[in-house]
Amino acid sequence: MAIDLIHRTVRALACCGSVVSIALLVAGSFGNKNLPNLTEAVGLLLFPGGIVAGMMIGWRKEFIGGCITLVSLLAFYVWCTFFGGGFPTGPYFFLFSLLGLLFLAAGTSLRASTLGGTE
């Protein structure tokens, strides 16, 4: 019962937070009128593209959505470091992706309750 309560709470936090995060990411993407070059396009595919996709998948499948969000963030950091001119600075990329950890925790708690026989 306690694991179910934890799962529902973490899932609710992740879902509500992801709606706010996605809204901020979408609102921030309207300022640039120039088309990105190939390197920038790949970076945008990973962040915010992969991050938003992972969060939206997390609304239905928490564990998979959390994994997609965090893998997209890691791939974005690697891509920018090797092809985009250097490691991205500032906490903002990580902070927007932090909800992926909550989706991962919700998915893990759901698996634990299923394996434990409480569901």
C-alpha cells in the first residue's frame, strides 16, 4: 500500500512538472527565426525534442519515458561536447530533464509493487 502511494505521488509530481517544463520549452522555442544548421538540428532533436518526447511517453509508461528523457540529455551533452563547440554550461538543460528521474522513480516503484504482489 505504501509503495502504491509513493508511486502515485511521484508520478503525479512528474506529470504535473513535465507539463510545466514542456510549456516553458515550447514557449522558449518561438524566438529564433533562422533555420538551424545540421549540427544545431541534431542538438535540437535531442534537446528539447528527445526530452519532450520522453516526458510525453512517461505520462503512460513512466520507466520508458524516464529512460528516453535521460538518454536524450546524455546524448545532447555528448553531441554538443564533440560537435557543437563545447560542453553546454549552466544548469538549465539538466533542470529541464530532471523530471526524467521522477518518471524513472515512478516506473521503478511500480515495478517493485508489481513484483511484490501488491498489485
